[in-house]
Amino acid sequence: MTNLRAFGDGKLQPVAESLWSATTPVRFVGTWFPHVMTVVRLTSGELVLHSPCHMSAELAGDIARLGNVAHVVAPNWFHDLYLSDYRARYPAATFWGPALLQRQHPSLIDRRLDDDARPPWFEEMPHVELPGVLTFDECVFFHKPTQTLVVADFLMNASADNNAPLLTRLGYAFFGLNGNVTVFPVLRWFGFANRASLRLGARAMLAWNPARLIVGHGTPTADAVPERLRSALSYLL
Ligand SMILES: [Fe+2]
């Protein structure tokens, strides 16, 4: 039987002051990935949930002890898996997402997220948009108080050990995922149509000079982040 705990145990983990993550397994074209949600407590005390993962009663209880969930962020149109559940769980929260997701699910997205958006947390956690179909119209965030870059799909930091299912190991080998920080390979291969926009986004991420990185699929890290980020983005610079 497949042990999926390697792809997330669903427990709330502290990352830094005012910052937590929770990870649950998710399957994509036969391959298991960790699915990371970031929980940010703003200076106002309100919580922002970025990239919602599968929610258990235990996780919901732990989050409730941190504060009131005021905002839920679907950072790109590919991250809509649990939005209906979150909408039911947090009916008073404001839901943010890209234009395409808002068009597809107008009842699930209240506010559009793009370069022009100025969410109430913008001063402490600004964002830049990586536009275009093959970047999923993703907005990436920089949480200033903890110097943390928060990304959903654009960057990955994942590996599969020998206990992972065969199809997952093959998938990771195919995508070149071996524990390095890397641009999601499909975006690297096919994102040439919007290279100029991606270059601007890459430069913005490097200018933030993040000390930490949380990715939607992989392990949060504080290990040589500026250097690893520059290496991952070098093909765009
Ligand atoms: Fe994703």
C-alpha cells in the first residue's frame, strides 16, 4: 500500500513568526505531489490562506486557533481544487483569484488577483503577476516580515525517494525534480510565448532577495534561497 505521508501529513507546521504551512498529498497525471498551503497572519491579526490544500477537521481547528480566516487566495487558475469546500467553511472570507478562474467560477472568486490588484495586505505582502496561459496567470507573493517568497506552481522544490510509487518516481525523473529549486518544467519548456513577462517577474522575485521560499509543491526552505532562486531563474535573465 502506498504511504502517502511522504507527500504531506496535513498538519500545521510553523515556518516563521506569523507564517505556517500545511501539506497534503495530491495526484496529478498519476504522479503524487505534496500540496502546500501557506497560512499568513497579518499584522491586523487576520489570516490569509494561500493555495488551499485538503482540509481536515484537525487542521481547521489548528487554523482557527491562529485567528480569523479573512482571505483565501487561489494564486492561479490551476489551484481551484478545494475552493468549494473552503467557501462553505469560511463564508465570510474574501476569495481572491485570477481572471480566468473568476470567469469559470464566479461564485467562488470575489476579487480578481493581478498586477493591478491591491489587496488589504499589499503593504506587508506585495505580489507580482506572471501572466499568460502557461504560467497559469499566477501571482507570486513576498511576505516582508519574514522575507519569504510564496509561490504556488511556478517554482518547485520536490524529490521522490525510493519508497515513492514507481509512477511517481518516473514522473519526478521525467520532470527533473530531484530536490532542487526549479521552474515547473512544463512552464520552462512551453513558456516561451510570454518570456518578456516572465523575465520581469523573475527580476522582481530576485530583487526581493528572499531568505525563505515556500512552494505549492515541495518543501519550504531557508537554505541558500537567493542563490538557488537565481540558478532556477537564470534561463530567463
Ligand atoms: Fe499546483
